[in-house]
Amino acid sequence: MSESDTHHGDHGHGHIKLVYQPALPIPNGKTCLWLFLSTEIMFFAGLIGTYIVLRFGAPSGTWPLPHDVHLSEPIGAFNTFVLICSSVTIVLALEMAKANRTGAAKGLLFLTFILGGVFLSVKAYEYNAKFAHGIYPSMPHSLIYDKADIHYVAAVRQRLATLISDLDKDRADYETMPGERDQLSAERTDTETRQKDLRAERSKADAGRRKEIDGDLETNEKSLQRISRRLAEIETRLPVLKASEQERNTRLAICKDLQRYVVQAAEINAATDSDRADREAAMELLADLIYPIGGMRPLAYLDDYASKLRVRRGDLAGSVDSAANDELAKAALTDQVDRIDGWLRLVPGVSLTSAPASEKPLVKLEQGLNEEYHWLRLPIRIPSGNMWASTYFLLTGFHAIHVVVGLILFIVALPRNLDSSQAYFLENSGLYWHFVDLVWIFLFPLLYLF
Amino acid sequence: MAEHQSSQHLGHGGSDSAHGHAGHGGLAKYGIVFGCLCLLTGASFFTYSELWPFKSTPAVGWAFMMAVSCTKAMLVICFFMHLLWEANWKYVLTIPASVMSIFLCLALVGDIGMRTRYYAEERWLHSSEPRRREPGHHGANHPQEPEHAKDRSGQSK
């Protein structure tokens, strides 16, 4: 406090001149911004620190690699470059404003704004890629399961069952709708005739009867409306169902095949194998077929698995022949043989040489089922995937919000005459923007390269 | 780093606002800093390429990338945010905040970073990765398992 300030109480006349001495040798706005930035340092350090601690605290190999979650390093590097460029343009804009070169300052500020927009667009594109693969921060949108356990297999079966029932319903609709349409049309003609008759009768009837007829007319009118609505619904739906008929049948066949030969096989193995490792392997195999995790593609073991199955099939086929008298045992053995045949047809292993050339494998080993058939959206197994998604979306989301705020500051500054009198605004928003850049400097290697 | 050079600039404090000082900045200086930033980004990207020699020990790559990030951060703070030319007040605002944030992260290590050390048997059942199985438990008759487990535990990137 200044000398005069302490004397203020003694005099109290209000004519003492107060001398303001700034605590820091910088403008108040800049002081406030730096105070804000120092809280922001702690805020983001907390978030980034939590990510680091979670990531390195995860048991070895359970944190998703960038490719497991569809992160592309070049895209991240591009965004880093964009932000660095924007930092340069904003600092140059400030220099231009200080030198009273308003046109250049405005141009550079606009360029910064555009670069910020590019950054956000790339971010939006990346978010979209995550969402398309079912990577969301939380259920029910998220398809991520941490572990290929019995809950995971159950979720896969549930999803397939839902798909099958939806497709079945569409197919049933497609089959019944033409008949329903004819029936409704006849019903409509009948009702319309009845309405006409009732109106004719009404004109001759007495007051009591007229009231009765009015009630009937109203009821008929309502059912006519109902019929028209349903007919319109059928008219719009039927062409769609017709157009998608082939696709629907293909999908239905794929879903049923998967349900019987892949999911049920995993369930049977998980339930009946005597060895715990075998039980877990069956479920992990299912997860690998749906969503292979980079760097651990099970190509080699799939080949072994297929050849094992072929041996087993040979044994079973022999047993079927020898069990000719026991019908029940024979049926059970035949079912097992059929399941193995189905599996080998769908997943013939890596070296397709042993599979009949005429049969096209359903499962492309390199990509996984979800990538091959986008509409499936089966649950996926990514170890620590949910934790990863939570931290990723939180970190990048908060950063993106800061970018948006920066862009708003630029929009506020753009219409102004950016000469040296406005330099303080550019300086403060520039400081903020550099901080946004700083955060990304740490986020990029942590999220994309670690 | 800023600390070494700032002693020469202490005189810019006082009533004279530091940003009024016309000597700093300049297109050439910003251009050099920009070039350094791009180079450093390339350097951290390089650890991900095939040419990086420390593939077997990922910790080296991580430490390198963090060092690169800190260098980039210092460049941005010193030159773009002009802290190199500011008066001593910069330490009041930046050092306590940085120390606080480091403490904040260290405080998490015990509970979060080392969380799996005290997992109960039941907790492992629901953890991301199946508990590491004893060698020999999955023998040669289960070809799918060993491959898988080896890949996961031995992975680096």
C-alpha cells in the first residue's frame, strides 16, 4: 500500500490523491492472464499426470497401442505442425500490431484463426474414426470390453441375436406387407362405401337416428385415418425392404453362421474344455477374430488351431461310423462334425491351401469381422480400452475446448483496428494460444507415440 | 534456458513494462524458433520410425520424447510467450505452479500408478489382462496361448 493510502483513514476528506503502485510491472490484464495460466498449468499437469500414471501403472502390455485404437501418428504430427505454425502467426501478428501495420496484423490473426480451425477439423475427423469403431468414453455407445471373458462372449451373442431378430423381423415384414396392403385396401373401400351409405341415410333420418349415425360416421372416419396411415407406412417401407432384400439375406446368413459356428463354438469350448488355458484361449480367439489387436495378430496360432480341428474332425467322423447303432450319440457326433466344418469354412486359417478353393472365407484375418462388416458392430476387446478412451477423450476434449475459446478470442479481435493500442489484446490472447500449443506439445507424444 | 539468460535482463523489470522493450522478437528469431520446433517434432516422431536404435528398451524412447517435449515447451515459453525478456515476476507465477503440478502427479503414483501391486485375487479376475499363467500350464497342445501371451508381455510399442 502506498503512503497516502495509509493516511486515508485519518483525513477522510476524499481529496487525498491515491497513488497506485502495481504489484507486478505489467498491465493488470496480463497479470490476470498469467494468474489464469498458472492455474491452467496445474489443471493440465493434473490431467496429463494422471494419464502418465495410469498408462505406466497398467500391467505390462495391457495399455492399448496407438494402432489398436485407430490413432494415426502422421495425423497427430500434422496437427502438431499446424499448432506450431499458428503460434508463429499469432506472435507475428502481435509484432505487426506493435509496429502499427494493421493490415498485416489482421491477415496473420486470420491465418491463426484458420489454422486453429484446421486443427479442430482434424480432431473432429479423428473423433469420428473412433466413434465409427465403437470407441466411446462410456457405455452404452462404447463397444469396448477390457477382457475376453464370458461376459464378453455373452455380449457378442446378444448383439448377434439382436441383429438376427431385427433382420428376421424385416424379412417377415417384407413377406406379410403385400398381403396386409391388399387387405387394408379392401377394408378401406368397404369403409368408404359404408360412409357413403350412412351419409345418404342421415339426410333422411330423424333427429335421434341422426345422432346415432353421426357417432358411426366418426368411428368410421377414425378407422379410415388409421388405415391410411398404415397404408402410407407400408408404401414407404416396402420399396426400402425390397431394395435391401438381397443385402438382408446375406447379412442374416452371416449372422447365423457366426452365431452357430464361431460364437457358440467359443461358448462350448469355454464351458466344456477341461483346461483353463484352453477355455480362455477359446474366448480370446473369438475376440481376435472380431477385432484383432495390433502387434499380436494370432495368425500363426490360427493355422495350428485349424489343423488341430481337422485332425479332430477326422477322429469324430470315424466315431460317427462306429456309432451307427446309437442314434443319439450319432446325432451328437454329427453335430460336432458340422460345427467343425462350419468353423473351417468360415475361418480356414492363414494358409488357405488346405481349404476348398470354392469356399470363400467369411473372416478376413488381417482386419477382423468388425472392419470387414461395419454393420455388425460386435463388442470388441481392447485391454484397458475403456480407461484409455476415458483419458483420451478427456484430455483431447479439454484441449479442444481451449482451442475453441482461443478461436472466440480471435473472432473478438478480428474486427478491431489492430494497431499498437490493441496490441495488449493480441498479446494476451496470444499468450493463451501459446499455452494451448504447449499442452498439445505434451499430448502429442503421450497419446500418439507412447 | 530462461534462467541463465534472464539475469542479464533483470533491468527490464521495475516500472518499465517488459513488453515495451523493442529488442526482443524479430522475424529471424521467430523463424529460427519455428524451425527448431519443427525439427524437434520430427525428432520425437523419429523414435517411432524403424531407424530408432533403442527399440528393445521403450523407456529410452519415452524419456527422449519427454525431453524433446520439455525443450519444445521451453522454446515456446521463452520466445513466443516472451518470458525470456520478462522481469523476475515470471518466477513467482510459473515456479510454484510447476512445483504444484509435479507434486500433484507424484501424489497419484502411490494410489494409481502402483495400483496393481495390491490387487486382490478377485480383482485380477476382472483386470484387463488375464493373470499371467504359470509356464507349462499352457503346453504345446494349446498353440494359441503361448504366442499370444509372449506378444503381450514382450511388446514394446
